[in-house]
Amino acid sequence: MVNDVEDDDSCPKPVGRSSVFYYGVGHMLNDITAACWFTYLLLFLTEIGLSPRDAAIVMLAGQIADGFATVFAGELIDRFGHFKIWHGAGSILAAISFSSVFGGCLPCKILASSSPIIETISYSTSAAIFNVGWAATQVSHMSMVNCISLNSTSRVVMTSCRNAFTMVANLSLYAVALVVFSTTKATTHSDIENQYHWIAYTSIFIGCCFVGIFHLGTKEPRLKIRVHGTSYARISWTYWFKKVLYYQVGLVYMLTRLAQNVSQAYLAFYVIEDMRMAKSAKALVPAIIYISSFIVSIIMQEMYWTGQRLKAYYCAGGVLWVFCGASILFLPRSLSAFMYVISVFIGVANTLMTVWHSILHFRLYFMWWNCVVKSPLLVILWFHSPISLSPDSS
């Protein structure tokens, strides 16, 4: 049964559980393909014969396309609306192009050529198209939550449900990969391709099933937000470039994501090429990192946060990551089993660092809101006051 979107902004009511579920599963295709992209793309491309440089070009092409597509998708969705159309079109584009990324070089088969240049161009094109569809799906799904309900609690619940299914998507991918790597033998070039074909196609199938559930259970939001008695003052986009906090948040976020992406994209290389671990380690190591990170994040949700404690935990996460990196660097091949233990600490370090930049994002949003609606002086006082970050604080 499809749940109606509430239209009364004078007395916002919480959305039902089924509506929360339908919304939460809408990003499953993006999540499961993104996990496969960052964990196995470079490994797949190098194992089928591309040089490390060409494999890096393919991933870079996708990331550049994602950066531009995210900006344009946000602008177009704001201007024309129709969230579900953008979501559906982006999902179709992402599913088809992702199958091309892991499905082999189609131009090579048509031209009967195995030229590295043609392979690189083919995979780079598919990667760019995939990230365009991925960006359209992500932006439309994330922005939809603000139009489904005016109830702040419902928005938090829907976002939490979305994050929960991100965990489901990641663990589903690693479970599929573990089964594939454990039950199939990769003795030839064709066998290696078939392994990744199974992983990619199964991921697409799982994601598309949940996208179908999302579209069947969620109506196009028609909520019109009308705020009475409040005047809004527009600020220029150049305003942000004059704020030190803007660069601080960007730098911290970039370094944090760099550490996390390295742990996700390159550890699969490491456990196979350097440590000579079993093929199943390509699935077990990232799965252990993700599970330990998830468990720690649940524990940290119950903690009382202050600015000093937040900084301390972020620094602890950074130091822990340094020790993990040093351990990986000097770990002898004879002790490769300790890689599973190190993976646990990498997951803990990722969570400790992620909490910090998540709060910074919240503060940056709070800063924008006060600059538009209230006085900039309130923002300055808020950022420099030792207030608690607990949800219960006022």
C-alpha cells in the first residue's frame, strides 16, 4: 500500500513506518554498487590486464564525472522537481553502465582489438556514465526527505533508515563476494572475469529489487513548505570563500575521506598482491572493517558529546590509523593472519574520524541557516562557545 505524503505544514505529523521503510531502501542500488566500485574496481581492472596507471585513469574519470554531475543534478532537480523521475532515470543509467564497467570491453569485441587505449577509453566512458546516473539518484533521494515531511523527527528517522540500509548493502556485497571467491576457482583470465561478473550482476539485481520497492511504495512528494512570519536574506555564494571554517571543514573532510577510501580501495590489492592471502580475504577484510565500524558507531551514539571530547576522539582515530598503517607496512607475509586483527582497528579508527567531520557538516549547515535567517553574530558566538553537542542540550 502506498503511503500518502502529508500536505499540512501547519501541524506536521510523523510519517508511518512503512513510508520510512520505502524511503530507506531507495538508495540500496547506489550503496551496493558504490561499495563494489571502491573495493573491487581497481583490482578487477588490473587482474584483467590493464596497467595500474590505466586502471587509475578509469576510476579518476568516474570520480570527475561524479563531481560535476552532482552539482548539475542538484541545480536541475531544484529547478524542475520530479524527484522520482530523476531517481528512476539515474538508477537505470547506473545499473546499465555499471554492468558495462564489470562486463568487459564492448568496443574491443566490436573492433576485434585488445588495444590498451581502446580498453581504457571504453571503461572510462562507462565509469563516467555510471557516476552521472549515481549522482542523479543520490541527489534526488537525499533531497526528497525534506519534501516528504515537515516533521523533524520523521526526517531523522528516514535518514537513519537510509543509513541502516547502507550497512545492509555493504554487507550484502561482501557476502556475495565471499561466496563467489570461496566457491569458484580463478585459474584463467576468463574465470577471473566471470567472478567479477557474478559479483557485479548480483549486486545490480539486489539493488534494482529495492529500487522497485521504493518506487512502488513512495509517492512523488508534493509538499510545499510555507514559512510564515520569517524573512530570508539572500547571501552571495562568494560569502563562503571568506570564512575560515569553510576551508577547515573541507580540509578535514578531504583527509578523512582519503583515509577511508584508501582502506576500502587498496587493501584488497594489498592482501592479494603483497600478503598472498586467500581469495576470500578480498571479501573478509573489508567486511570486518565495516562491521567493526558499525558496532563502534552504535556505541558512540549513546555518548554525551562535547567539543573537547569530539576533538579528542578524532585525534585518537587519526593516531590509531597511523599505527594501523605502520603495522600494515611492516607486517611480514608469515603473519598475514594478523591482517584480520588490524582490520578491526581500522574500522574503529574510521568511525572515530567520521564522527568529527559529520558534526562539522552539521555545524556548517547551522552556520548557513543562521546567516540566511538570523544574525551572523549568533553564529560567531555559537562556534566559539563551549556548548554541548548532545541532542538534549539547549
